[in-house]
Amino acid sequence: MCGIVGYTGNNACTDILVEALSKLEYRGYDSAGIAVFEDDRIETIKAKGKIKEGLEAKLSETGGLTAVSGIGHTRWATHGEPSTLNAHPHSSDDNNVVAVHNGIIENYQELREKLTKSGYTFNSQTDTEVAGKLVDYYFKKYGQGPVDSIARAMIRIRGSYALCVMFSDFPGEIYTARKDSPMIIGITGGETYVASDVPAVLKYTRNVYYIGNMEIAKLTKGNAVFYNIDREEIQKELVEIKWDAEAAEKGGYEHFMLKEIHEQPKVIKDTINSVVKNGRIDFGEHGLTDEEMKEIQQIYIVACGSAYHVGMAVQYVIEEFSSISVRVELASEFRYRKMKLEKNSLVIIISQSGETADSLAALRMSKDAGVKTFGIVNVVGSSIAREADSVFYTLAGPEISVATTKAYSTQLIAGYLLAMQFALARGEMEQSVYDELLAELNTIPEKIEKILEDKERIQWYANKLAGCKDAFFIGRGIDYAIGLEGSLKMKEISYIHSEAYAAGELKHGPISLIEDKIPVIGILTQPDLYEKTVSNMVEVKSRGASLMGLTTYGNYSMEDLADFTVYIPQTDPHFAGSLSVVPLQLLGYYVSVAKGYDVDKPRNLAKSVTVE
């Protein structure tokens, strides 16, 4: 959701704040603003729209600001329409307190009524304005300073939030607090940075603090002091970020999404190598031993969005490799189910950011039920990574495009590795089969490179789809799971209505949607299901559909059926999803490009969903 940045140091901060915000624009781009200590006052500048067209244009009219401390925000609208009035920062009536916020304050109406009765007026439709004025209320009522007033406000606020606050009485100081929404603090050479996500600070420092849940931090030049909700000072350790700063730049590609598609071979190889030692997969360092694997009788995979699609694919692999029963659950539904979790079970939470609100809530519910939890996340130090009993980091590096590609692919690899090790640890897979599978898994990066060499053909076909209003993806088993992801890529960045169906379900209703020339993408990589899916493609073709076939080299009869065919290298069918998803990523990307859309920043979406 929204992106927050802050800086206090010795340099003019306006350019620093704007550049840091631009690194977080994938979190929201409805509006943006900054607030800085300029001379003896807090100056606020904000504008509707993306940073370059809105905020930067507005700043150019100011004649230059010399402030050396300030906060900034790029917004994904929840409460209140995108507008300059609703843009952050928001201030108290006398401009004593200025705040930016990421999250949702659930009881903001109740708090707004309380503050109105106390004489406060409101200018926006946002819940953030309530937070800032509540802090101001306690600051004036008790006179105990910023930390005390923020702590009192946190006790009253229900919901999730990350806050950055400045007080006119404390120039050069920034205060930050969080509950469930992410926030990191970077320190280097007498300068202090705060941000919602790592890419904003990578240029300046690799040394960061992770502020914990229900904690507050006071930031000054080159220093951070942390407090718990009881106002007691607490100690934190600096953590080094391993990500390469260049990984957060486009590197000559037109869009981050295309760059990240091309990075998949490397990040898959890195992820495999992080857990494979001397020809054997070892999750012991990640908190999941072979002995524990032997005892697991039930696995729940819980996730949202693309990570949920990963779970769908991994479910098939785990159940085919071992005797473990697997359930895949949407985190947003799982957390509200009155379901009894089986003893000796494992809940696997998959999340790129490690901050997904529903997934984090599902994790906490599982822990409360006494069930072991295992996180598959990409961001070191994220909430899910810290709170899960054990964690496996996918080494995708920073993923900037809102539509995930490389993080999805590394999550798939993590699932394969888990499935193989579960089977071996439980004596349900021969060592020779395990060795063959591991060798095959190591060929996946090279095979993806081969697919990428053929991307111009996919671009040609994508251009033909740019004018369509609907599209359908069909497949069976793992192919169906991959179709779900392909369909999501199509709809989220090209705005084409797209659906994925298990091919065997076509006769149960969906086939009524087939019209003349409507594109249907069939995914056929599973040998045992190939002929059945071919039959389903014949059914839709007979009703006028235009067919694309996605299959493995050797299935050349597809040319006689499909209007356009994409081939992927042969691999073990369990791993085919890692290859078949790449043409679908490219298809969605090139359709979006053909339609002239902003691929990296699709409308109404944000990278990390840190609120319900």
C-alpha cells in the first residue's frame, strides 16, 4: 500500500525525499506529498497524480527549499478519493503536528467525532488526518512530549498503520511508529532515513533497523532511539541488507517487469544454491529438520494473489511426491474460518513482501492454535519472516513492478525443494529419483533463457490480442494452477477481462461464454492429461474460439489445432510450471505494452497489500 519516507541529516532533503518516494511508487501513485522543516516552520507540498507529473511539478514552483529534515508519502487511496486535499502529509489545525500514514484506521469515525467535539476541524476524507490530530490532542492535553503522545494515540487506534510524525516544537526530529504495517530505519554517516520498504534506502545505506510491532522510534541525525508502547527505551540491532542497489534500477529495460522476467534464471539459481549443499537439500538452517518432516501429517498452504497460485501448483507436487495431504487456502478466507487445524500439521505462509495483512493474520492465528508455521518470503526482516517458527528466504532481490514475476518463480522453486525433501526425509522417494530431480531442477534457469530468446514471437501474438475484451486460460492439474497465474497477469496489467478454468469444468457452465474469435490459451505440459485437454480445446474451437497452445517441444500436432503455438523445453512434468509461466508473463506484458499502459504501475493496484 502507501509508501512512506523520511530523512534527517545535514543535506537538503527535498531531492532525497522525492527520489526515495519514486523508488516506492509501486506501493501507490494516486497522489504524493512532502513536509519539511523550512526555517522555523513546517512546509507542506502535495499534489494529485504520479510523482513526476504532480509533486515534482509543484516543487518546481517553490523556488527551492533548503530544509535538512522532512517526511514524504505516495498514496494508494483507501479512505477518500485521489485528490490533492486527501494527499498526505496531513497536519493539525495549528500545523503543530504533521503526519503521514500507511494502513487503515478502523475506528477513525469514532475518533473523528471525539476530536470534533474537542474543537478540531477536518479538511479531508482520510483516516490519516484523524491520526495526526489525535497525536496533537494528547500532545497538548498531557504535555509529556512526542513519544508519550504517539503512544497514547496508538492505544486508541484500531487497525493497521505505519506513522511518521513531525512536531513543530522539535525541529530536525522525526518520530515513527507501527502496528502490522512495515517500516525500516537506515543509519549512515550522521544521516537517518526511514521508509516503508528497502528500495527507498538502498542508494544511501545497507544498515537498517526493523521497528517492531507497537514500537516507536525517535530519529535524529545519525541516530535512532526505540521505545515500547509503555514508553520504555529498548535496544535494537542493525541488520545488513544484502540486496544489490542496482537490482532496484531498470538497467536499460523499458520496464521493471521486463527486467524482472529476464532476471528469473539468476534468481532461481540463487534460490536453489541457498539451500542445496553437497548435492542435498537442507532446510535445517531454516528451522525445518528432516525429523520434523517425518512427523508432519497435514500441510496448509496459505497465501494471497500470485502466491496463492504458487500454492496451487505446489500442492500437486507435494501430494505426488509424498503421502502428505495438502490444503491450499486463501489467507483472506482462512483467517476467518472456524476450522480445526490438525495436530502434527504445518502451515506454510507464502508472501513476497512478508507483510501481506491477511497472510500475517493467518500466521498469527495458526501460531495461536499451536501449529508450526513456515514462511516463504523474499524480504529479510519482514513481519512474517520474524514471526514464523521458521523461514526460507527466496533470493529474488527487490521486485519493483506491481505484477510479480521473479518472486513468483522463486516461490515455485522453494515449493519444489520442500516437496522433494519431505519425500526423501519420510522415505517416500528413492535417493536415485531425488538425485535425478535435483539435477533436472538445476537445468530450469538455462531452459528459461531459451524461452526468453523466443519472446519476439510472443510479442507478435500479443499485438493481435490487444483489441480483445475477454480471454480464457484452460488446463488441468499443474497446468490449471499456472493458468490462474497467466490469467492474473493478463487482467492486472492489460485490463482485459480474463479467467482461468480447470479444463474439465468447461461443460459445467464456462463454455457458454465462448464466442467467435475469443482467445483461449490452453496449457498442456502434463503428459497424462494432454489428450484430455486437447479434447477441451477442440470443444471451444468448434464454438469459434481462437486458440493458443502452450506445450512442450515434441507435441507438434498442436500446430494442427491451435492458431498459435508456444513451445517450452521438456522437463520433469512436476517442474513444468516454472517454464510454462514465462511465456504467459511475456504475453501479459506485451499486451499491456501494445495497449500503451503503464506496465509497472497498473491502475488501482499496489505492490504490497498491507491492509485488509
